[in-house]
Amino acid sequence: MMMRDLRLQANGERGFTLLEILVATAIFGMISTVIFSVLTASLSVSKEAQDKMEIMQTGRFIISRITMDVSSASVFPLSKQGRFVGKSRTRDGFYHDECHFTAFTRMYYGDGKPRIDQSEVGYYFIVPQEGDEVLMRREADVIETPVELGGSAFEISEKVQELKIRYLGEGDREWRDAWDSKESGKFPKFVSVELTLTEKEHEYFFSAIVKVPA
């Protein structure tokens, strides 16, 4: 018996007390909470950065697409019915302008290439049954009158809070809110495009000024 007690003392064998287990559990819980909080914050920051990158890409795409189309605007289509129409619209205090014109620009939607390089192009908003207004891009192979009709329309983005388009004609000193080449007989010399996108209460602003070659 004495030899057995000596061996137990030599090996130092004993169990954990209930208090030690509770303390260890509490410490483990606190460490787990800290790690979870750090991980959640990191994921949130990563998601915000990804959302910002996506909205910036969307804004750059819209601005580049509009400026590319406007810079190809032409008053001499095959049908001799070249037009440029810009209308000022507002909704809930924000500009939701629209613009329609003839141009040498194509995105080649649909089957194969179009019959001609000239087309009608339009940017405008629609109000769906649910949700916010959606910015649309319209393109038509056939040049018609009025220039605002016909063709196929495709959704660009529903994150556009404001689209403000202004026009500067030859000899103008101030920007115009609207334009109609049927009345003036000419296309504008410059077009200013201001775009504001929203994402989770954050606003992103993009702008460009385009020279019209027509």
C-alpha cells in the first residue's frame, strides 16, 4: 500500500476540479467571441469593398457606353432623317433625363451583325411594377421618325439615382437642359453627362463631357 501511494505521488496524477473546468470554459468562450467578432468584421469589410468595386465598375461602364454612343452621333444616316433629341425629366427631386439620337454605333445584340452600321440609340428610364426605376438602353436598326421609337431595349442598371444630361450648341455660353435637332436644325457640339449611383445609402458620382462629331 505504501509503495502504491508513493508511485501516485511520483507520477503527480490527479483530476481537474470543477472550478478549474469552469474557468477554462469561460476563457475559451471569451477567446471564441473575440475571434468570431474579428472574423465577422473582416467579412463585412470585404463585402463592402466588393460592393464598392462592383458599383464603381457599373458606373464606369454606363459613362463609357453613353460617351461612346454620343461621340458617334451622326446627322447623316442613310435615311437622311438624322435626329438628336434630349429631354429633361425629374422624379422625386432627381434628374432622370433621356436622350435619343442617330449614330454610327452598334452593340450587335440579337442574331448576327446588323444590316447597316447606322442606328438609333436611346437612354431612358422605365418604372417597373416593383422596385426602383431602371435605366434602359434602346437600339434600332431602322431609322424612323420619331427617333425615340422602335428597336430593342435592354436594362442597364437599377442603381441609378440620377442621370443629368446637358447640351451646348455652337455659340452657346450656357448649357441647355433639352435639345431637339428638328427645331434647331443641328446637333449639339458638346454633351455633359452626370451620373449618380447608390449602394446601401452610399452615393457614387461619375461625369464626362463629350464632343459630338456631327
